[in-house]
Amino acid sequence: SIKACLFDLDGVLVDTAKYHYLAWKRLADELGFTFTEQDNEKLKGVSRMASLDILLSVGQLEFDDAKKLELAERKNSWYFESISKMDHSEILPGALEFLKACRENGLKTALGSASKNAMTILNNTGLTPYFDAIIDGTHTSQAKPDPEVFLLGAKALSVSPEQCVVFEDAEAGVEAAHRAGMSCVGIGSADTLGKAELIVPSLQEMTIDRLKELNAV
Ligand code: B16
Ligand code: MG
């Protein structure tokens, strides 16, 4: 039976993709090329350095590792300015309610995010107390679709992978969940998340009853 829910951050609990986009766009502007919102779709769920590589390929630019680190740090300082101003009003519809429902029903909760900025976002939005474990980009060495982040989450909660359900908005995250041996609820549209066991537009449409309908229960 399901004992735990593991949540991705960006795109599931908060919409930080817009702030990532603004910061990456500013970097592209400085480097002299156009970075569109459509290009930005490719960065969702992807780690910071892998995101930079995708951005630079759009601009057909190449730099050495030291320069790339400097560019990533510059982007992150702009991104950090945006997330520093976040508050509880930026929690996505239904997210807080579903986290509360999980705990009221005896389910454990964990965060499983690629972001190294997750703690800042959770603290500013007031979400930190709703998690029994927090695994983010500061704890992992492998990016999604590698299952590391979710396996660490299960371990921290002392549950086995088949007792976990992952909530993800990115294709790479759905794959990571499956490689971890967990079922996955896709948050978004079937176009990109078709492999998830269940797809809902947002956590607003998610209930404990629907969770129980998953095969894993
Ligand atoms: P940072 P998630 C991911 O968060 C974002 O979706 C992705 O766009 C970002 O590049 C990545 O975090 C790393 O974030 O630069 O803050 O370390 O969806 O895994 O919660
Ligand atoms: Mg995400």
C-alpha cells in the first residue's frame, strides 16, 4: 500500500519556472542571442549546469568550464533575487491542501527537487513544515532522469520505493520515478507526461481517493 508521497518542487508546488526563464533570458540577452519561452520548456526539471548547456546550444556558443561556472552563478544570482521575494501566495492551487490531506491520512511526505535553491523557496512560501524529509540538488550527484533524488527520499522516510508515489511535472521526473520503482502522478498535460500512471492538471484535482485508485495501492 502507499505510505509516502514525494513531490517535485518547480511546477508541482510552486511556479518558479517563470523566474528561471527571466534569469536565463537575461543571460542570453547579455550574450547576444534570443531565448524564447518555448526554448525554456527544455530546461524544466533539468539541473542548473545541464540547463546552461541547453541555453548555450540555442545561442550556438561554446565556453570552457570556468566560464560556464561563472555564467551559471550570474544566472543564479538573478534567480535568487526573484525567489527571495516569494511568499505563501505563490504556492500553486491545491498544493497546500493536498500536502495537509496526505498527513491527515497518515502518509509521509518528502520533497524531491533538482534545485539547489529549494530551502529558500520552501522557507519563503512557508511549506517547510509540511515535509518529513527534504531532498534537493544539494544532496544529489545525479540529475533526473536518474532515480537518485527519489531513492534518497524513500530512504529518509524509511519506506520502500513501491510504497511511494511521485508527483512530477517534467518528463525526466516521471522517468526518474519509474526507474526508482515508484508510481507517478503527472502534473500537467498528457502530451509530455503520458507515461505517468495518472495525470491531473494540478494538485487541485488530486485527492486521497484518487491516490488510492492507483494500481500501487
Ligand atoms: P537551481 P525541480 C528544477 O526544479 C527546475 O525545474 C529546473 O528548471 C532547474 O534548472 C533545476 O531545478 C535546478 O535549479 O538552479 O535552483 O539549482 O522541478 O526539480 O523542483
Ligand atoms: Mg519540476
